[in-house]
Amino acid sequence: NAGVTQTPKFQVLKTGQSMTLQCAQDMNHNSMYWYRQDPGMGLRLIYYSASEGTTDKGEVPNGYNVSRLNKREFSLRLESAAPSQTSVYFCASIQGAWGTEAFFGQGTRLTVV
Amino acid sequence: GENVEQHPSTLSVQEGDSAVIKCTYSDSASNYFPWYKQELGKGPQLIIDIRSNVGEKKDQRIAVTLNKTAKHFSLHITETQPEDSAVYFCAASIGGNNNDMRFGAGTRLTVKP
């Protein structure tokens, strides 16, 4: 049972480049989330998807887009990367809404130079 | 929206001692308070959670207490072991709300053998 799988684990981008972070869960969860983690700031919500076909903005959505491809997969896209987007990105999934356990992936460490 | 503050940011204890991490929240409607442990290079993992209808919850060496009046909750780890060394995050949310989970900034706990 893999849980939540994120790819890639590490990535270096040049300013202005684009990339997509992939996330897949095998627990048949309805809700999926993308967070970024910065030193001293905890986890901040970028986008979430309450169910297949729906997405909504979180606390820090600017510069990102998402796609809920199907129930298993939720991708995060940076169209034009900026140094301020250097961070560790985590995908998480929950069966329903908050109030039950969230399962996190291992993270993607992204550096934008 | 909810604001969660967590203290201390770093904590160092001797093996066998107790460790206490404290969090405060701002939204009195919050009713779900999980604690996550993040080991180096991994995603956060739920270790214990508490709901607003309970004042204390224990699981072996870990306990969480909640004071709804003061809007603060704490994580207590007794008989600490080197494998308890990690970053711990508290969080608060209104259960059932898909995007209203806010995390504290994290506490880096080091247990010295």
C-alpha cells in the first residue's frame, strides 16, 4: 500500500521555467491538497480538491494551477517559476473533510534559481 | 480565518525527560486539533488528535490537552527517546470544512541520548 506518492522528489528550475508536480493516492480518498512548507511558516495551503472535478484556492494560490485528473491524481503546475516559489511541496489526501486523518506524501523539494 | 501559533520553535531535552509543545488558536469555532510528526526527509504523519468535546487524550507516551476557554492545546511526550527527535506541527480546524485547516510553524524537538 503506497499511500500518497509524489514525483519528483527533487527539482531545480530556472526562473521562468514551468513544471508540474504529480501526486497520486491509492486510498480512494475524496479530498486532496497541495501545501508548501517554508522555514518558520509551517504548512500553507495552496489549492485543494474536495472531490473529483472540483478545485478551490487555498491561502497562497498565486503563481500556481492545479488539475484533479481523476479521483487518484492531483497535479500542481508552476507556469513561470519564481525564486519565491523555492519551497518543499507536500500533497495530502483525506477520506472526507478535515476532522479525519490526513495522509501526506514525502514531499518535493523545489529550488528556483 | 484561523491563526495558529506554536511554541517553542526548538526544544532540546535529555532522553527520559518530558517534552511539552504549546499551541494557541484564534477561531473559537475550531473543533478539531491534530498533531503531526515530521521526520527528516518525510511527510508529516498524524500522531494524535483531539476534538473539542474532550479535554485530554492519551496514547502511550503521548498526550494532548485542550483548554477551549483559553483557546490553547498542548502536546506532552513523556519518557522521551532519541527516535522522538523530529519536527512537530499542531493544527486547528473546523471539522467538515475542506479548506480551513491551519498549521502552526512547527517545533524541532531534539532528544539527546
